Amino acid sequence: MACLVALWTGCSSGETDAGDAGGTGPSCDLASAHIDIPLDHGIAFDDAGDPESFVVATSGGPIRVLFTPWGTHTEPHTGSPGLEAKTNWQGFLVRRDERSELAGDGDGVCEVSEVCGVDEETVRARRPFYVAPDDGFEVEEVMLEAVSEPGHYWGTRNQWRIEADLCGYHYTFGHVGWIVEDLREAMIAAGAPDPDTYDGPLRANLLSEPVPLAAAARFAIPQIVGTADPAHPGFVVGDPWAQMEVPTYDHRIVEPIYRRLPAETQDALRQILWREMADPESRMYSGWESFAWLWKAEADLWLFEGADVEDYGSLLSHLGAWFENRPAGEPCVGVDPLCDQSLSIWPILEAGPIYDPTLYDSPDVSFLILKSQRGGSWFRGEVLSPTTTLGMEGTLFVKWRLETYITEIERYQKISFVLDPEARLLKLHFGAEDESRTVVESMADPAIPTSMPCDGVTVACMTHDWAGSEVRLPGY
């Protein structure tokens, strides 16, 4: 695929030694591999020469792609509160003013209360393709994860997952709608089923051995969010966008791919992100202003160096995400208030132009917190103390502010903790909640004596292990 020199920054030259083909080959060196965003991408600049948007080439012209910081904990950055160890790219296929009014007042202008959409040919032409960043890119798994009911995604009901390596650097592609061109041909040549006609079991790897692809090979198209409505044939109803979710790994530690990019590209993307957050008409943030204290706390390209389930050196390790450690197979009993809880804690990023200290109880507040119960509500709040370091044990004084993005609240609670790296365990004792700050402040810190067991009622014990488990807790 051609690189547009004036605009594009993400194309690979493809110039490598013949011996470099194949991610497991002896000459495949991660240090010399071109690790990059796996899209034909670039940066668009405004008239003043400032980075304006992240764009991806398609046969129907470049599309604007919104992205969120890596490692975030709350919406609209993530659909998985508490642990977001992947990149999220939303590729909007048209500008808002390109959509057609399908049902409304007939003035030809799309308004909020009207049914609008985009013609299918435009959607088809503007779908982005995943491309191999460099020679040595090997696809290890092609798996049909789900066949969805009609309605949410356009063009195909299939949801594929692809696992691929580039010299030991690992990519996972979720929400793939189509297996295309170079990968499909290579699969068929290797004796694998044709993904266009595959109707076999779900979650089975179609490959018997890895399939190598050359730099810039096109191998997949993400799912397209949009609805085909019989009442409006030939159109995709809504504001169609490509759903791109790609975790990346270095030695199986999940890390932000952004840190692998050239410094100037990182800086441009960071400025684009800040620009989007400050835009009152942003497609992503405009509807979330009342929760700005949450998402403005995580305003950078990436917030952590990586997510490692083996790291128990800090309360903030593994993105600060913890899950109750119940014996395998043990069910919740009755109304156990600490049944299969999760807890996340993360720092407020004070650097950059988006941070606003007036959003918090005081400028000293340095951490936010989230807790949940299986099948119950998510609660979000501020850590009023401590305000600097968290240590390996202590007590968090918390102001809860929000319940499940529905109810704004003001309740206070103390949570004592002890982190034991050798036991790979975080032990928590939740104190009583009260709407009075002074009442909770006057309470003694909840005690965690060594002899107090993790009974799931008085004391909860948590680990990172849920994130690395094949069995997810119900409700998460």
C-alpha cells in the first residue's frame, strides 16, 4: 500500500532481509522489527501546522479515527471498567454532515431526533483494513468467536479473533468482522477452511500452523457498528464506525503499543487526544461532561507502562485492578455483600492541559477508586487520603460520588488494606459507610489482624488472577 509522504506516518518500507520472513525464524529480531499500529495510518494537520486528527486510508478516502488513552478505568474510555489493557480505535466512516436524513422533517439535515444513515456503498468503501506492520508477521490463530444476532453490526454476523506475532511481539485483534485477501489466500493455501464459508464450531483455531504475511499485507476488517433496516434499503442506519480493539504484548505482559512509536508520533497523538477532549462537540466526550472528573483524570496517551498479573509490588500494579479471590467453584451465598467484588485504584494525571483540580474535593486528591459487587452496581469516587504514596498497607479514606452512571451520591468510607507480594494477595477490610464525612473520619480504621481470615463477609482477599483466567466472573 502506498505511503502518502505529506500525510502518512504509519507505512512500513517492507525492506528486510529474505531471512527475516517468519516470526519464529532465527533472524527475526524484535529490536529491528517495525512495531507499529497495524493500520495504514497517518496524522492530519490543521492550517496552523498542528496535529488535528488520526486518519486511516481506505479505498473511499481517509477516515477519521478517534482513540482513547491506554490503561483507563472509566467510560467513555472503556467498556470494561476497572481494567482496560488494550487500544481502542473508533473509525468513523463519514463526517456527521455526510449522513442522509432517512426519516424526519424532510429538510435534508440530520437532527438528533431523526433517523439518519449512510449509503451502503460508502460504508463498504470506507472500511479500514488491518495490515501487517512488517515482514516477519505471523498469524498464529484465526478463531470464530461468535455469530451475533442481526442488529448491532452491519455486513456480517461473524466476530473473529486473530492472534499474531511479529518477532515475539504479540498482537490480539478482537471484533474482527472479515478475514480478507492475503490472509484468506494464505489460509486456503495452507489447507485451512475458507473463512468466507466456514460454519464449524466456535472458538476453534482454523490454523494448524502459523501463516506468515509480508509487510503491508491486508488481512482483516473490523466489525462495523451500524444497522441495516428493511425500512431503508441500501442504507446503514446510524453513524457507522469501525470497532477496533487490539491488545499488544511484550513477553505476554500487556503493554501500550504507543510506547513503541517514534517520539514525534507519540507527541502528535497526545496533542490530538487533548484536542478531542477539549472539543465541546466531540463525538466521544460531548455527552459525558457531567462525569469529566473521571475521564479528565486519565488524559494522556498511556497511563501505565504495562499490565502484569505477576506484579504485586504496589496497590497500583496491573493497572490497579483487583478481583476477589474465592475458592474455585465456590458460589456466592445469600446476600454476601463482598461476593466476587472487584476494586480498582489509579492515579489522577495532573500533567497536561486537561487536568482540572476544581473537579475534586481538593487539589490534594491524587487517586480515584472503583468498586463493584458481582451482578450489582459499580461505585466510583475519590481517595481523600492518602494523597501521595499508598504504601504496602494502610487505610484509604474514600468519598463515593457515583453509582453506575445513574445516581450521583456523597458517601464516605474507610477501607484498610494489606498487600502481601509473597502470598500474591491483597487483603481488604471495608468499614461502614455514612453520608456524614465527620462521622466516618471519627471512626477507627478497620483492623486487619494477621489471624483474620478472608471470609468474603468481613474481609475480602483479592488478586490479579481474574484478568489472566479463562473463566470470567459473572457480571464483569
